Amino acid sequence: MKIDEKCVVTFHYKMTNDNGVELDSSAGREPLVYLHGGGKIIPGLESALEGKSPGERLQVTVQPEQAFGNVDPDLIQTVPPSAFENADDVQPGMQFQAQGPQGRAQVVTVTEVSDEGIQVDANHPLAGQVLHFDVSVEDVRQATEEEIAHGHAH
């Protein structure tokens, strides 16, 4: 069976950046399982998997626009230290949950701490990066009606 809309796909992967640094992998874990066409994996990888069959291996390069998006400078801002409990302990790389513009929770990463304030970035940590995947398709099957109704594989 080939990967198409409303199929449940099982695959192993390794994701690296342009410098070859491994960012994520399913090695030593269960393979990733998703409902194809359900928007549960990045669009560029989902498109590349379309039409593939179990046993196929592929290498995929995904541009930022088809992955986690480009860096949006509007999502980077400097906030006063008073916005943080224990601001003296805040360090670059720390992540916090903040309230986004529509009141939704969003994760922000501290990128700089200075006398002027604490710079936070609400972009996805992989925004702006070209991603490279080594993929091995393990299984493809027709999704059940329940999986289709729920929008994800069971």
C-alpha cells in the first residue's frame, strides 16, 4: 500500500540541521506513527512521504517555510525583569510558558539577559532552519473510521 490521504504511516527517522548536527531521532525508540493528511507532522516531510511504500528509504531536505516557519522578528521582545519570578536566576536558553496575544499559552525562550531587560523569543526553536531527514517507511495501512474522525492514529 502506498502512502495517501487517510493512511496510518509508521516510520523511523533521523533529523539533522545544515551542519549535520542530529536534532532528533527515533533510534532506540518506537517509530513515529501518524495519520497522513492530518497535519500532525511538518508539511514538507508529509509531502515527501506521499506515494511511498513500506520498505522505502528516503532523504528529504525541508526548507523553513515547509517546516517550522521563518524567524518572525515580531516574536522577539525584551521584557522587564519584573515579568519573571526570581529574575536573578533567569539564564539564556531557559524556556517559560507565557500568555500569547490571543490569550493562548505559548513557550518563550530566553535569548539574552542584560541590564535593559530579558529578551525572549516566541518563535519555534527550529524556526528558520533547513532540516534534513533520513526516513525509513516501516508500515502503511488504511486508517479506521475512528482514527479519521479523531484526526490521529490510534
